Amino acid sequence: MENASVSIIKNRTQLVSHGNVEQRRIVLDVMEYALNAIDSYKVVKRLVSLNGNILNVGSLTYDLSEIGDIYVVGAGKGSSSIAQALEDILGHTIAKSLVIEKRGQGRRLKRTDVIEACHPVPDENAVKGTEKIIEIANAAKMGDIVFACITGGCSSLMTMPPDGISLDDVKKVTNLLLMCGAEIQQINAVRKHMSRVMGGRLAMLIHPAELINLVVVDEIAGLPWGPTVADTTTFDDAISVLKKYNLLEKIPSSVREHMEKKAPKEETPKINDFEREGVKTHDFILASSDTVCEASRKKAEELGYNAMILSTAVEGEAREAGIVLAGVAKEIEKKSRPIRPPCVVIVGGEATVTIEGRSGEGGRNQEFALAASLEIEGSQRIVIASIGTDGTDGPTDIAGGIADGYTTERAKEKGIDLFGNLRTHNSSYVFRQLDDAIFTGSTGTNVMDLRLLVVGAGSTREPKD
């Protein structure tokens, strides 16, 4: 039954009750299929199997009669989905299992302790959960196997500051990074260097046990990353990020001193450190931005639409990305290039939102869709939507937003100032009022964002009642 497609978008009926209904249906059909394709539970059930004493993980084979204990640890949005699949497969063979999930998204499991913590700014639960993970890592010995369930969000959910840095210090730095518009790789370069577990340090603690990484990638690089993978960044990289965004003098002195000291023993382990210590790891990417974009392309073509993946790695300011990609949609509508309509253009990646002063409620996907709506005003053929694949956009319970050429008209009828709400980052208000906020709940995965541009063959507005 795990291969069956399930309904993920909770308010589909509402979303197709107005505007460009035909193309909205295409958007939602493609999104549903793509989100099902990256369901971590299903992917793990296909990757891992146990037949008698024989454990298979991809091309790896183990005879459990020759293996010591099996442990499961992890953190991130959707990590409990991976843990659930592992406990359903391995059952009583698991000695201990613990993952840290985003608050409100944890699953209640039989053999796995699920600790919920705040994201993207860590809290005490994140520290407590990480302490327990360190205990498991220290208990693992030669001959044991440790599965690491690593997904996007683990950098805040698995928090353990080094000596001299408090949790409040980490919170302050995190907030500054989130507000300045830094990209996720830049944020993580800093966070890895004020942590006792990130940037490969957890792998060193797990050694000499054998480590199997089950990773859902939410970074542009599309490579395994996190606390159990050798790091490629340095203290100098972290300092460069802080200088670029004029944060070095704003962060707590404890963090600044830690960064500038650059003590070799505090540096994150690199691949040569893994090799020197004989750290044995196996990396399996369960899903990535490429996965969700390819699935979107496949579904669009099945629906009879031309389809192209424009990019899996679009970054930058969300509103600027919305304007640019709306321009692409208008070029298709008017000139049939770079692809002929009816078509679906697919874009992955993760934008940012720079906030100065007070702001309303919103997220990068909603801000993207709101900015795009202003550019496609009056179009009878274009629909644009964007969602966070984990089911949340920024600090909201909204996955994202959908807009078409009738969005501005409907906003005017309701007295909603689109420009003003975009300027104050109050996109959630707009999409809630227009019944255009996309709700999915927790999807059990996280591979950055999915943006869809659909250009139909002609006018598709259904008449008003």
C-alpha cells in the first residue's frame, strides 16, 4: 500500500473554485504527484529490506547474525517519516531510535522517541534531543550499525553549542542570519561552526560504528550534508558570511571570539579527517530538488502538457524571483518561447526574504507568488504557484500560494492592497483572504521549494455564478 498516491493538498476544492480553474487543476495535479514522489517513507521502504537475517540497504548487504546493535538517530523536517519506515522494516532489531522533528510535525512511533523542537530558531528541546543523540552515538561501538535520518532543518533542530556559547547566543545569531537575506548554505556555514555535532562532528562521535546516512537534501549543491557528512566549509567561510551581511559586530561577543579564534580542534572534520580516522559511512540520497522537479515534469507530460525544468537551483530574493519568472511566463504566453504552450515550467531551489523593520506574516513562497501575481495581471492563460515541500512556508502553517491573471482583480474587489502587503511582507494575509493559500500539512519530506508556471492554450476562466 505504501506505493499508493495519497491526497496531500488539503484545500484543493477551495483553490479551484475561482480564477483560471483549468490551469489551477494542472498545477495541483502536478504538485500532488511530485510530493508523493518524494515521500521519504515510501523511498526508504523501497531502499531497505530485511529477509530473515539478511539486511539490504541499496547495494549493501549485512548478515545480522554478524552485526552488533542497530541504532537510529536523526533530525530535520520529515526525519520521523524515515524513522517510521526503518522501524516498520527492522522492528525489534533496533536497539535505540531517536529523532528530533519540527514542532507540530512529529509522528507518534512505537520504537522511536520523537522529540519536537522549534524551527528555524532552536530551543531547549533541540538541545535536550541532541544530548540524547550524543548518548546514542557514544554507545555505538565497532560492529554496530547506525542509521542517520537527516533532512532539511536539522541544523537548528540538532543544536549543541560549544563551550562558551549559550543557546541564547545561537538564537541571536540565527535570527540575524534569517533576517538579513542570507542563503541557506551561508547560514549553515555559520551554524556548523558554533556547534558540537554539525559539519560531520556527529559522524566522528558515532565512529567506530558503521554509519548509513539516509539524506533528504535541501541545499542547492544536491549532495549529502549535515552532522554525519564531512564538511567543506571552514571558520574563514563562516566569518566571510558574517562580514558580507555586516553581522560580525552585531553577533554576541562569545560567538565572534569563537569564530575569530579559529582553534584547529574546533574546526569541522573534513574528508581527510574521515579517511585518517577510518570513519566508515555510506550515503543514500532519498530525495532532492532534482527529484521533485523530475517528477513534476513527468506528471505534466502525462497530462498532455509540454514541460521543461528551467532550474533546480534558483536562489535570491523571493519577490525578485517572482517578477523574473512571471516574465518568463509572459514570454511563453506571447512568443511561445522558450517552450510552446500549453506547458508547465518547473523551478526548484530556495529563495530568501530580507526583512528590515516590522513585517507582517508570510514566507518566501507566498512572497514569490504575490510578486508574480502583480506581473501577470489580466492574463487569461497563466497560473503561478510556489510551495515549501515540507508543507510550511516561513513561520506559517501555509505551504505556499497560487496566483493567476485574475488575482489582482479579486484583490481589488475585496479591498486588498497587494503592493502594500508585498512591501510589508504580509503575504499570508493576502492568500488567506483570497482563498489562495495552499495547505498540505506536514509532508514528511523537505527538498527546498517547488515553483510551477503553467501557461494554457487559451482563455480558461469559468463564469461567475
